[in-house]
Amino acid sequence: MKKFLLISLLLSLSSILQVQAQPMQIGWQDLEGKVEPYQDPFAELTDEQLYNLSIYGRISEMKRLYPSYEITDAMQKEADDAKAQLIKENVDIEYMFKQRDIIMKKRQKASLITNDLLADREIEMSGYMLALEFNEGTVSEFLLVPTIGACSHKPVPPANQLIFVKAETPVAAGSPYMPIKITGTLRITPEVKDLYLVDGTKQIRMAYSLDNAIVEPFIATR
């Protein structure tokens, strides 16, 4: 009986260790840290209202910062029409402009907050590879990004949505933004890297890194 219990205990312990040895499968939302809730008045605006606000704000800023710049009649009319439409829809323009800097600072702070529960955890996740350097058709260091076009054709994602990856072995470079799956130990290591693009260099801020990562092609399953 004791022998049977011992074998059962060893089997149970072995199963637990095997489960613990499996990397944690995570998604991009898991990388976001907890943010103190705040009200974002811009989230309540429609796309058209945001567009009109940007048009009116851009012309107003140009007139204030560059008084010698010639504002054409067409530009002024577009700004006036945008303002009139916003007033008609009861959008408080001055309030929105005052909130703009406040919200931008809050968004920037939120973009830097990491999920400390994932620090030094063995993880597995998928994304798109954006190479930092090429070496004879292979890539050893790259950014894992959440969407195609991120950082180059599209805006740079928040720092907590970017992972700097050093591959265990060089990866054959396929098409830009090649879908991949990475496995490795996730580190919280805020840093800035230069990304070389056709039209110049862009500094990219990232919050996470993965050393000696196992890189595999990602194949979506239905």
C-alpha cells in the first residue's frame, strides 16, 4: 500500500513539474500593466468629430505658432466649417483642447506600465517580426510587434506592446512582418533601439526583451 501511494505521489509530482515546465501562452493584452482608470473625453467623439477637431486645432496652432505662415482662404474655410460643425454638435472645443495635453500624458504613462507578474516567466506568444539588422539574409535581433506595418507604415505601438528579441539561432528572413511564434524567458528591460528605415532612422522605445528565444513560423489554427 505504501509503495502504491509513493508511486502515485511521484506520478503526481511529475505531472505538476511537466505542467510548470510548459511555457505560458500569452497575448498582447497580457503585456499591459494595470492602469488607474481615467475618463477619456476623446473616446466619446465620433471619427468625424475627431477629424473636425484636428482640422480646427491644426489651423489654430499654425496661426498661433507661425504668424507669418500664409493661411489660404480654403484652409481657413475648412477650419471655420469644422468649428461650426463641432459647435452644432455641442462639442466643447476649448475643453477638449485643455484636456488634450492631460490625456496625452496619461496615455504615455499607461504605455510604459508593464505586467510585473510576467517578469522572468517562460512564455510563448505570436506576433510579427520586424528586423533591426540583416546579416546575409538572416536576422538575429528583431522587434516582435502586434500588427503588420507597426513602427514603419503605421504609428509606433506603446512600449509595453513591443518586445526586443535576440534569437537563439539566426532566423532566415522572409517577407517583412513575417508571422512568427517565440518562446523564451520574458524580461522587463525598458530600452531604446534605432530602427533604420528607407526615409531615415527612428528611435523605438520598448519595455520587454527576450534573450535566446526560440523562433518558429506561426501558423494560425481555426
